[in-house]
Amino acid sequence: MNAHSHPQTALHHHSLALPRQQYRVVRLMRALGVLSRGELAQQLGYSRATVTGLVKDLLDRGIIHEVPSDHSTGGRRAKNLVFKADFASVLGVDMGATSVDIALANFRGDILLRHQEPIDVRDGPEPVLDRVVEIAQDLIRRAPGTGETLRSVGIGVPGPVDFLNGVLNVPPIMPGWERYPIRHKIQETFPHTTVVVDNDVNIMALGELRAGAGKGVDNFIFVKVGTGIGAGIVVGGEIYRGSTGSAGDIGHIQADRNGPVCHCGNIGCVEAMASGSALARQAVEAAQSGRSPILAQYLAAGAQLTAEHVGAAASAGDKAAMELIKTSGTLIGGVLAGVVNFFNPSLILIGGGVANIGTQFLATIRRGVLSRSLPLSTQHLRIDYSPMSEDAGVTGAVALALEHIFVGNL
């Protein structure tokens, strides 16, 4: 199959149609959770009578149902509205460069089954997506009834995504994936589904927005520091993707005009100097030069050095490892300072594999941001590690799928 044999369009889906007002109710409940009719009317600016009619239609369709409220005012007990769990099922796929995490979830977003395993995206789209489909089919077989109600698949991939068309655009670490029709490939097996493809950092940000530290936060940034560096941007409670889907590609902001050549071809990108890949390369240099006795021991023992080794060495008091972390965090903090001055978020969450190397890394990033940002832009700024850790991606992929069941109304 060649990459251009199946046209990809924003309306190439199998969604369930909803009138716009009903869709607004569903979208609000997806963002805020359990709500009463009164709270819906207040949030949407509709009359109680209008909301009553909209709710009745959604109840009749089996999309929502009523549950008793926890709060009683002494009279007749009020009822809250929640999603009906078995109305639909969805798949969330969080694909990294070296692993995949797939979850089967119900319409409420509860994860029913989940599977993680190593993959290598460099093997190309056909074998990787064939394996994704196999795993998905196995999860569905193990959860009776979900195959008949499967409506949507959300997929996060580690590369720049043309969100409108659901394809990768010049992905630097994914040879063979350029403009590959991911949506069509998945729909060959699951023909009655909407398939939505997004950048992996955006789905991490969405996971935090819906179920993590970003819940209720209107403007924040999720920064993934792993093999590369990227950011998911939330503006006004929504993922901001930019005009072509490439917003947040902060890894290619220049951190040093005299720095190394990045794989993108430019000089001194922060990704080339401070990512997990860069730390691993610097760790080998420190070990081989004798500057880091502990990293040299790891290397001599046959270890393939990673950022985690740098963190372990630093925790053991290795000065060279501590200096590598300090340099990396300072470079990332300097880039984020420019982002903070421009965007003025209230929260920055740091995730990805390098987030596991310890508190010194986070402290250095904080210092880098605070030392170069304007006082007003950091007055209410919180910078922290992602509390969801590796769950952010698959949670966001499920949320992406859920939010596009009624995609025709977007």
C-alpha cells in the first residue's frame, strides 16, 4: 500500500450524529464530569426548559443516565447526569518510539483492559500497526460486548501530525511513516469507527487536562523530555495545535548558536543538547574521558548508558553526572522562559523518560525559567513533574477517542 492510495480528510469517519445543542451538553459533561440539570443550564447559558428537553433526548438515546445526587437539600433528592458506561467503547493507543500502550475503555472513560509492550517504530507502519490491531482485537475478545459498541480509536504517535488529515508529516524518527494512511489501516479492521491521530505530547497534555494535574486549568503546557523534546499546549481548556498541527515543537528552538547539529539540520536545538538522547551521548563521553567514575563503571559492566544512568550516578554523588543534569535543565529552563514570557501559562508539567532522573533536574528547570522570565508572567506559575507519569499518554488517547465519537459536530 502506498502512502497516497487512500485520501485522508477531516470528515472521513463513522461518527454518531448529534444536534449541536445536544453535542454541547455531551462536550461539557466530558470536560467537567457529573453535572445536574441546573449546572448544565448555568454553564451553557440555556434555560432550564431547554436543558430539560436536551437531557430527555440524550436519556432516550442511552448516552446518559441519572444517578442520585450526594447532596440533599431536605426535599426531593436531586439527580445528577452521568455518561452511560456501555453506550460505546473506545480504544486508546499511545505509541512511543520504542513501546506501545493500548487501552480499551468504556464511554465513561474507565479503562477496562490495558496492554503494554516494546515496539520499534523504525520497523515501519505495516508491521507496527498490524501488531497494534492484533493487541486491540485481543483486548476486545477479552471484554465481551465491546466489539459491537466500538466507536472510536485515538492514537498518539511520536512525530509531527497533520491533525486534519490524520497523517505524519516528515517524522524524523519514523522512517517510512510519511503521509502513511494510519486511519484507513485501522478502519480496515474496525470499519465502523472514527480514527483520530495526534502527536504523542498532545495526548499526554489531554490526559492531564481530563484526569490529572491539568484538570480545571485553562492554560498550561505539558513538556515531554524523552528521546526528543516537545510540548502540548492547552489554551482555554482545549488542546492548541496551531494552523498545521505543529504547535509545541519546542525541541527545535535554538539553545546555543554554537551548539551541535540537530537531526533536523539546524544548529544548537535544545533537543540536540538536553534530551534523553543527548544526555545518553554526553554520559558516554563523560565515562570514556574518565570524568565520571560511576558512569565509567556502568559502561564497563556492559550497560548502554541512558539518562536514567545519569540520574543514578548523580544521586550517588558523581559530580560529572550532576553537572550534566544541571546543564540539561538550565538549557530547557531557558527555552521554557521564552515560552512563559510569550504564553503566560499557570502550570508547566514535565513528563517523559527523563522526568525519572530525580529532583535536581526539575529544580534546575525551575531556576532556568524563573531567572529568565518576567516577574509578572511567573507570579502564579507552578512547575512540576507530571503526576500521571506514563499513564498520561494512554489516558489522553482514550480521551481523544471519546471526544471524537461525535466528531461530525466539531
